[in-house]
Amino acid sequence: MPVLLALAGVAAACLVCGGVLLTSYRRVGPGEALVIERGGGPTRVRFGSGLVLPMVQRGEVLDLSVRKVVVERRGKLGLSCLDGIRVDVRGTFLVKVERVEAAVLRVAREVGCARANRPEEVQALLEERFACALANAASTFNFDELVADRSLFIDHVMMEVGNELLGFRLERMSLGRLEQTPLDQLDPTNVVDAQGILKLTERATRLAIETSGQMRQQRMEPRETVRTPWEAPRREGALEEGELEREVERAMAERARNN
């Protein structure tokens, strides 16, 4: 009996251990990372699957898929160009956590897996950083340059963003809205806005003068007379007949003098 009881106890212990191991085994998808924390020990990262011991370790899943952060600045919050003209901008930034242990550990440590998994939290976390990059890049372009080469502006913004995104990486950026801020949204008491208003007024005046000059020149230009195909030969024939008559008259006068 004692032997049987001992065997039963060992079997029960094995079953309990097996159950604990089965319940502790965590599997994550290809677009996720398993972050395993242990009190007093180093945090580990597993891609695919890992063992999380209950009451000893804590496991969290971090989403590695792409997040979208939208930044829009319009009206009084529009961006100021180098020449003082303000522009309305809407930029879309795509960010993600790289499938690299160091990047995952940094996001888990500085942001937290739960917070990083929520799109609205990522928006709040990175929006101001991207808005500053947009403003800094716009301040290096005149308005005409900015509108003429959107791709160059995007390159400047991405350089301004850099790699300091708390473990996130900027994958791509696109521009939606990029246009002049309406004049009624500008503040004439603001030095920058006043400069922009002056630039826009000068441009509008110059374009109006150029347009008026072109219209006046078109009105003054003489219209080319359209002749029918048969008019030119008829006129040339008339000239030939007159010349012939004058030749006859000169010949008759010469003959009269000789006689």
C-alpha cells in the first residue's frame, strides 16, 4: 500500500506539472512579440512562442503591425513657410515596431505593451513629434517651392523625424492636404501672418497688372486682313496693265520727238 500511494502521488504530481506547463505555454502570431518579465530578472522577448510560469513570470503580447498617425494643421495652426505664407497641411505617418528584440524591449520599457497596442495611444504619443517635424521642414521652403515639389518636402520631414520614436520606426509618410491657408484665417497682428498677407497682396497685384497688360495688348494689336485667294492675282494683274500703258505712252512720246 505505501508503494502504491507513493506511485499515485508521483503520478498526480506529474499530471499537475504537466498541466501547469501546458497552461504556461504561450504562442503568438507572426505580427506579435511575447514579452516575458520576471521580478528581479532580465526581460526576455520571444517571437512565435514561449513559456510563462504562473506567479513567477508575467507575459505580455506586443502588436508589431503598422499603426497610422494623422497630423493636420489648418487655419491659425497652419504651418509658416520661409516667406511667411501659411499653409494647411494633412500628413499621414505609418509607424511600426521592428521585429528586433532591442526595439521590442524599448517599447515595452518606455511605452508599455498595453499602451502601444492601442492606436489612439500611439496617435497621442507621436502626434506632437510629427507636427514639429512638419513645422521645421516647412520653415525651410518658400510657399511656391513647397507646392512645386511635395516629394522633397516629404524627404525633409522624414529627416526631421529621425529615429528617436521610443522604439517605433517611421515606415512611410504621405501628404493629403497641402494648400495656402485662406486669408480670413490669418491674424494681421501676428508678425509672421502680416508678412504673409503682404506677400500674397503683392502677388495678387502683380498678377492683376500682368493680366490687364496682356488684355490691353491683345486689343491694340491690328487684326490681319483676310484676303480671298483670287484677290492677290487680280491686284497683281492690275499693276501689270498700268505699267504696260505707261510703257506705250513713253514709246509714243519718244517717237514724236524723233519726228
